[in-house]
Amino acid sequence: MWSTFTSLALAAAPGHWHPNDLAPLSKLYAESSGQLREVLARREGEGQALAQAILQYGEALDLLGADAPASEREHQAALEDDFKDMRLEVQSFADTLVSDYDAAFRGAIARAAGPTFPDLQECEARVSSGPVMPGLPSDSEANPDCEGENLNATLAAKADADPQLKVDLDEIVARRWPEITMAAQPRAVLGGEPRWVSVRELVAAVASDALGGIEASDALSRMELQSQLAEADDPAAIDALRVKADQIDAQTAASRAALGAPILAAAKSALAKRNEDPPIGWCVHPALLGGCVGEEADGVVEELAKNKKVKKAVSPRPAH
């Protein structure tokens, strides 16, 4: 939760402290930061689930290819825009909260140190003394730049006894976070009603490796694009990367359509032979977002996945 503060290298520092050293020694910090992490974890989980559902919505539409209704494309795009707005709202809220949280602790430390606070040196007590390897603990040694007495424990104890800090933290922790949620609203079934089959679940059941391969290729392309974007330093280069992003979108959609078309055609033929009235239709709307009007046709995905003609319809995935 602590911000990184600029170290003050004073010639005659009366002592030193650092937020990273003081935080583990403070009971109030442990309690309040733990509560905030729980809320943040819930919001992140909600956001990830909703983002995944919106992505799967788009994936199902890609699998339909040219048969995907424009109205569904427009609805999926609108959900993406709404989701981005919600994420920005949560990020703005979190940034303000962290800033206020840091200020509350810094104020408590200033009160604890009294008139000497401006002269205290902010300096991490220990620094790495060897190579840092990801996932492995590194050796450390006393920081030779730190001057005077290590006051972290003393200041942490005084901060924990500060009634104003407790009031400030209770107010911060009690703040109501913006929600990351969307009302579940069922969409119309494509080509049938009231029973339907999930397009994405059907293709995944028949060709999970191919579908996953397209997702992996798309993710890799976007990682490379992000790396290039981080290095772009002029408008022309950024515009070129935007064009490349559109090309990635188009290629991914084409790959999914090439995978889905023969599978869905074979499945549609198999469903027609059942002579059901009304016929079983397609659903592209994920359950988290409300699914589709009517009810899912139980066991039909599993039945179609075992159908010989549907299984044979899996064609080699185009190069991505």
C-alpha cells in the first residue's frame, strides 16, 4: 500500500525509517491492508469473470462467421465499452484510496516523530547484496546509506497507538467500491426457440485444441504488439500498430470462422434429422451475461460431439 518515497540524504540525520520497513511492524497496517486486499481481490475476480464472458461472447460470434447477426456484434461491442468504463472507474477509485491510505500513515508517522520528522532520513534498512533471481530469496546487507538509529519499530508502535490514524483507516476501509457487474439479460436464440445449444461449448467440445490454439496465437500476437507499443515514440508508429491490432482481430476472427463453419454446418444437419418442432437453435450469449431465452437443450452438445460427421468436420486450423 505504501508509495515509494524519495530518500533524504541528510548529513546529520537523527534517525532513519522507510515505509517498506515500517509496514510489517504495524498492526494497524496489517489489519487494514488485509481488509483492502480482500475487497480488491473480489473486484479483480468479478472483473476477470466478466471480461472472460464478454470475450467468449465475441468468440462465439466469430465462430458463426458471416451468420453472426449485426445486432449481436453491436451488443457485444457495447458491453466491451461498458466494461472498460467500469474498470476505469474502479482504477480511479483505487488510486485515490491508495493515495489517501499512504497519506494517513505518513501523517501518523509525522505526528509520532514530532518536530524531528522533517529531518528523518527515509532509507530502506537493508539492500540486496547479490544477484536477484525470480522466485528465489536474495541475500541482503545493511544499507550503508542509512544514517542514525533505525526508528521503524518505534514509529510503528507510536502509529498503532495514534487514535487519529485508526479513525482515518476505518473511514478508508469502509468506503464503498464501485461495482464491476452487469445485469443478466437473456438474448434471443438464433434459428430456434425455446431450446438451444451454446455455439462456443459445442465447438469447444469437438475441437478444444484447435480453439485453444487460436486463442494462444492471438494472445502471443498481442503480447508482441504490446512490446512494440511500449517502444513506439511517434504518432506514425502508434498508428501503424493500431492497424496491426485490427489485422490481428481480423485474422483471429477468420481463423475461428474457418474452424466453426464446418462443425456448425454438420451439427445443424444432425439436428435437422431429429425433426424437432420448433428446432433447436444456437445461443452465443454466455450464461454469466444472461444466456438465451428459453432453456439449454440438455445433453445435445455431448450427443453432437460424438456424432461421426460432426467430428469429421474439424478441419486443420489456418495459420495464424
